Amino acid sequence: MQTIRHSEQTLKTALISKTPALVSQYESLDAGERRLMNEAFQPNSALFEPITLHSESDWITSHPEAPQDFEQFFNDPKRKTPSPEKSSIYIQSIGSLGNTRIISEEYIKWLKGYCEAFFYGLTVKLLEPIPVSATRCSFRVNAHTQNLQIHTGDILTFLKRKKPENAFCVVGITMIDLYPRDSWNFVFGQASLTDGVGIFSFARYGSDFYSSRYEGKVKKLEKSSSSEYSVFDNYYIPEITSVFLLRSCKTLTHEIGHIFGMRHCQWLSCLMQGSNHLEEADRRPPNLCPICLRKLQCAIGFNIVERYKALLRWIDDEPSNKPGVTPKHSREGNVNLPKRVEAFKEWKEWIMKCLAVLQK
Ligand SMILES: [Zn+2]
Ligand SMILES: [Zn+2]
């Protein structure tokens, strides 16, 4: 195992920069927020650790990229920022997400709530769920894994057409695996930063995808029925366990982070680290390092304490106490599924440690 350890000075410059205007912008932040972010360059910080590499197939080794510090993010002319007119994140589910309507509905509400806390200050809205057929996308059976896959480019074109006027971005989520072009085996997701659209699949996040008893295998697609979307009816959907929920929350926030113009993080252990395979994605924490946190705060303008408290409320399953939102008393006959948050225990403890630093 290899550790990427940057010097204190490197991390400090990546976070604060040396440009006077950005230094004074940093100094105008709340004292508690600076205390937390300064943990980035404290050796032996209990909150932020260096990145570790575990194998040759890890992202940084296999995809060398230029790092992006706060200043580069701030000065990126192509970066898109939410504005009062375009301040909503829309989530479009494509195909069923759960094995029952109630599971699908609850799961997407959990994701919505999580994104709303993570991108605190923005509104997250759900578009009416649609079947795969509504997108008119191409699809295929993967020759190696024998599961159904849908074409990312077609879905992105569809989402771009559907993008509401007040949308900062629209992200599609699906339980069907994705492929970007015929020669590729699969892709976890794809986004167009200029168009503010993305599509992400959680198909490979189930516990059984890579096992021999995976039930999503399709024998053969009849040639004549290659445009026949009925193959997606009752197609296999992985069970939404607590680990599955954590994986999907992490993926969604990482990918939406890219739409804000955040590149892969090479500074500290961070949600924005690239990941090449599931084990590496699991190793990546759900939190942003201070450098990425400053980027997101600069784009959205949230108070960091309020944001962490919102994340805690989501984990604790408390109704949001945003002004104007009254908790629903009538459940319209629906049974409310308890949110599966066992896998979020460490994340919760970490947030509480941050709040202690912020509110010292
Ligand atoms: Zn990424
Ligand atoms: Zn980071």
C-alpha cells in the first residue's frame, strides 16, 4: 500500500491559495469554518487522512490527471454555478428502482433528501419516474456478464431535451447497467458538464452482481426484438440494503460534484477521489476534504454547520426543519419504510467530530 502524503505547505496553498483576493476571501469565513478547514494541513489530523493506493488498478495510478486546487476551481471559466434562476437539482429515475412501488418511491425520496442535505441550500426535485422505453435508448446484452445495458449517450440526449428551465442539472438514475459505446464493457455513469446532465447506474452495487448466482443474466436477445423494451419489464433489481443506500448516496453526490466543476481530488482522502472499481469506491469516504468543501461552499454559499446538521438529520431520519416545510401527517395509506442507515454510522460519528471543531 502506498500513501500520497503532501507537505503542509502544498495542502495549505491548495486550500487557501496565494492570491491576495482569495486569501482574504478565506479569512472572511467564520472562525469555526476556518478551524475545520485548516485541519487539511495539520499533520496527524483526526478528521482528514492522506490518500492511500492499494493496487495498480486504483484510479490515480491508471488515470493520471492534473490536480485541481481551490484557485484553479475558482478561476475555471467553464465552471457552471447555480444561480437564483437555475438553482434546482432534478433527479429522473429510469425504469424501476425497487422491487415494489413503495420501495422505489421511498428509495428515491431518501436519495433526494440526502442530496438536499449534501448540496445544502439548493432544492432537489424529483421528475415523474419513467420506464426505459420512454427514453427510446439503444440497449444490448453484455457479452461477458450477460446483463441488460442501456446506452448512456441516448439517455443524456433524452435528459437534455427534458431539462426544466430552472434546473441547475438533471441527473438520471437507473438500476440498469450502462454502456457508452459498443467497444466498452460498461460504465458506472456519464455526465455532460456543459449541458448539466448526467446518468448513473447502481446496477453493480448489489451484493450479487459479480457472483455466479446473479439473477440479471439474460440468455439471448431475440434479433427481431432488439427494439422491444418489454425485456425491461420485471427485469432483475438488486435489493436496497443499507450498504447499497450508502453506495448510491456517495455516487450521486460525487457525480453531481463534477457537474459543479469539481475535478477528481488528489489532496486528501475525499468523496471526490476517482474510483476505478467497487472496492476503491467503497474505500472513498462520503465526506469532502476541506479543499473540495471550500469549492462546494464557494459554489453554493452554505453555512458549514447548518449543512452538517442537515446531514445528521437525514441520517437520524428526522423531518427536515426547513422553513415552510411541514411534515406530512397523512401517509395516504402508504406504509413508510424505515430508512436503512446502519452503514452511515461512521459517517455520522465523523460529522459529529467536525461539529465539535466548528462549534468549539
Ligand atoms: Zn468522478
Ligand atoms: Zn477533496
